[in-house]
Amino acid sequence: MKLLEKKFTKLISHTRSISVKVPEIRIYEVGPRDGLQNEAKFVPTEIKVELIHRLADAGIKDIESASFVSPKWVKQMSDGLDVMKTIKRTPGVNYPVLMPNIKGYEIAKKCNIEEIAIFPAGSEGFSQKNLNCSVAEGLKRFKDVADVAIKDGVRVRGYVSCVVGCPYDGPISPKTIAKITEELLSMGCYEISLGDTIGVGTAGSVQKLMREVLTVTTPDKLALHFHDTYGQGLSNLLAGLEFGVRTVDSSISGLGGCPYARGASGNLATEDLVYFLYGLGVNTDIDLLKLVEAGRFISNFLAKPPESRVNRALGDKFKDNRAIVDTAACNV
Ligand code: HMG
Ligand code: MG
């Protein structure tokens, strides 16, 4: 980010007029997991590992690196153990992994895990499709996982998916999401990530959701996980930040989606998020240029252009960093 500091000076003074004051934001990168799980082409272990290394090198401090789900359900994630055993861990970087049951936990324990993520659904329809069980049964299984993990000294993060809408059940009541959030907190989750799995939320629906969820907890226990299907990711994020949430999930290059959520598309892109935060005067200590390179690396492998608009804008003229200067100039 230091490189950008000088070059974006003009741009910052321009965009800082936005009224929200955001002191510090924690970026929780989900690209190696959420970003890749929906990709049809199998991404070899060494590519996943290289992506994780590049993200850490760009300054990302939380990288959800793998999932330990049934390989029969999500083949793309079937090499989680190899990935976790192969990565060279950067000190100070958190490498959480996601799992649906005790079986996943037992496998994940074969590598050095410090944090796990569990993921009940906010709707019956999605729970059945994604976990092959009801919401209540899912919560029971996740409690078993959380109990063992916490006993082992492993941090547990909870997701609630379909917090705004479900591809099978339609709109979801914020009260339902607040109740599941409360339940996850009572299991000992240190943080709950509110997942708009299919990206149907708008700033208006996010406001309603936040008002309800904040009747059961405080913003420091929450994270925002927005898929960007309708291009509402950043405005939804701004709506959430206004309620005091300071952890944001995003995915390199805007990759992402869930194989069991019809219509789910990529997450809010990490490059777009960093650019956005920089405009608000938030120093994330992330090197945007390295992030763009990481996004290009994985997009090239997948043989598709980055979903991230910032990546596209900066990446094409990347060689001599001229684009940074150009972008700043265009905005003042
Ligand atoms: P099931 O078929 O009911 O489970 O699936 P099962 O217990 O009958 O197991 C089926 C087979 O899988 C068995 O193998 C198990 O041993 C094996 P077999 O005996 O037939 O050879 N198995 C496992 N193997 C490795 N690791 C495991 C594991 N579990 C079972 N952990 C199950 C139920 C929950 C397992 C399945 O539905 C599943 O794996 N679901 C996960 C789906 C998934 O990964 N979805 C994407 C993540 S969620 C998401 O992206 C949303 C999020 O980003 C938030 C948001 O966007 O809102 C988090
Ligand atoms: Mg997701």
C-alpha cells in the first residue's frame, strides 16, 4: 500500500468527502475457498498454494484457504489437506478452513489448524441442498464441531448463509437470521459472517438485516460476506459499515459462488474492496499492485478475465504502474 500512498494522494482528498468514518477494517479473504469451490476446472494443489502465498505476500492477514467438505459434493476442494500441509505460513497470517461436520474436523486436524469456519444456512431450502439436512439438524452438527474445536483451543467462526434471500425459499426474514446468529454465538463462535450467498441484497435490505441482527449482538462480532451478483456488493458493504461492522469478506478477482446455490456468483472482489477503502482513507497495509497480480495469476489459470473492475482497470496497463497514476488523475 505504501506505493499507492504517494500516487493516490489527490484521489484520496477527493473521495474522503464521503461521510462514513471507518477507522480500521479487517479483510477476510475467501478466494482460495469460496472463490475456487465453484470452478468447474480442477485447480491443482500447487496453483492453490501459489495463490495463497501471493495473497499473504500482498499483505492479507486472514486467508480462508481450504474446505474439508465431502469430496463427493465438492470435488474442487478435495485436496484441502495437501493444500494446508504444503503452504508456507507467513507469521501473523491466519489460515482458517471451512467444514460441515466432525469428519471434516478430524481430517483438518491432521494439519496445523488454528481457526475453522462452520456454515449453517438461513433457510430450509438451501440447508437441504447444501448440507443435506434441515437448519436445526445442521446447527446440531455444527455445535458438535464447535464444542470439540473450542476444547482443542481452535477458534470458530460462523457463517449464516442466505441472509437476505434463498434461491429455493425466496426472501428470508431478518428475525430468522438474528436467531441463527444468536445460536452460533452461544456455541462460542468469535464472529458471525452474514452471507448474502446469491447476492440479491441491496443497501435497503442490508439496513433491515443489520437493525435486527444488532438486537442480539454488537457490530464487533459481525462480518459482511456479500456475493456481487447484482453489482450491489460495495453499496451493501457501505450500508453495513455504517452500522459499525469492521470485518469484510472478499475474494480475489471477484471469484466465488456456491455449487448448491442456484444463481450464486462471485464475491465482492478484494481488489475493489481495497481500492474502495483506500478512498475512505483506511490504511489496510495491503499492496494493491501485488493483489492485482495475484488476481491476474488465478484468472489466467482459469482462462477468464478478472471479475474485479479495479483489476481490469489497473491490470491492463500494469507493466510500469502507469495505470495507478492515470486512475488518480482521472478522479481529481
Ligand atoms: P451427505 O451425503 O448427507 O453425508 O452430505 P454423508 O455423511 O452421507 O457422507 C457422504 C460421503 O461423504 C461419505 O463417503 C462420507 O464419508 C463423506 P462414503 O462413505 O460414501 O465414501 N464425507 C466426507 N468426506 C470428507 N470430509 C467430510 C465429509 N463428510 C462426509 N467433511 C455433507 C452431507 C454435509 C457432508 C455434504 O452435504 C457436504 O459436504 N456439503 C458441503 C457443501 C459445500 O461445501 N458448499 C459450499 C460451502 S458453503 C458456502 O459457500 C456459503 C458461504 O460462502 C457463505 C455464503 O456465501 O453465504 C460459507
Ligand atoms: Mg460465499
